[in-house]
Amino acid sequence: MFEHKVLKYKLGWKGFDYPGMEKELNELGSQGWEAVGTLVPSSGNGQALEVVVIMKRARG
């Protein structure tokens, strides 16, 4: 059995905070979380407004 977590990273004034995203993903990885998918919803003009990362880890 697995548990899941959904992370949402919003587009900021200067773009996405990739170093911050990497830091958080590495911290979660050390806790047993694994990224298993991504979604990049966009507005009508094709601009990505957020990045969604789907995580999972074994329960117990």
C-alpha cells in the first residue's frame, strides 16, 4: 500500500523557484517520498501557471 502527496509550485514574479523546488523534493526524497508524475496546467494562452508533482511512498 502507498500514500500519496500532491505538491503545487506556483509561478512567481520571477518565474518558478527551481532551487526551492529541488530542495523540497530532496528533503521529501530523504523521507522516502518518490516523484511519480507531473502536471503542468496552463492558461488559455499556453502559459504554465503552476507545476504539480505527484509523490508516493510505501505506508508503514
